[in-house]
Amino acid sequence: MGGEGVVSKRLGRPYRGGESRDWLKLKVFEIGRFMITGFQELGEGRLEAIHVAEEHDGRLYPAGQVRFGFAGRGLWGDLDGRRAGPATKGIVLIAPLMPAEIRFYGRYKGGSIRDDVLVSIRDIAAAPARAAWSYDSE
């Protein structure tokens, strides 16, 4: 079906437009495992977004950017220490890549994840020391 969630109504209550406590919307989400491949920075140790990729058949494919969930996690220091060179098109690639769990509410037509939030950074030892990745993969 591909729906975003379920809407339910309190039994015996009529339909009324607008907000109501008689209606409840429950959104369906997924949590996926991705690799952080790079980041965009606002400067002064502040992140604008992290870029993530998914592994399929031993290759990494771009999965989009995550803009929420990393405040207060100390992620800037970890990413800054992994810079793999200067920014390209505003994106700083990192090496080695960092595994992460991301919560998202579906995908866009092109396959990028939608309405995503960083849930956790997984065990760094699980990350491959080298991975074939470039900005041109997008």
C-alpha cells in the first residue's frame, strides 16, 4: 500500500474538518543502517547536514542527507577529524566512514530517504577502513 500511517477516529464521533481530539494519526517509520559518507558545515563547529549511503551488493549508494538528531552528540569533532580532503560542492567527504542508524518516514521517488533523523552512531570498529565512495556516485 505504501501509506504514511494510520488515521483513526473515536467511535461514535462525527467527522469534522480541522483538528480534533477525536482523531488520531499514527505515522509509520523505518530505522535503517547507513554509512555516514560526508557532511556540510555551517562553520564554527556546527553541522548543517550529514550525508549517508546504503550498501547493496557490496557497493555504497547515496541515500540522502540527514539534518536532525545530531545536536549535542559531539559528532562535529568525530567528523572533523575524518576529513578526507577539501569540500566538493559544499560536501566534505570523510574516511573512514561511520556507521549510523537513521529513522525515516519513507523514500522519495529517486530512492533518497525522507524526513530523516539520526538515531545512533554504531560501533566505529564495524566501519570499513576504506570504502569506494565519491561525490560523483550521486
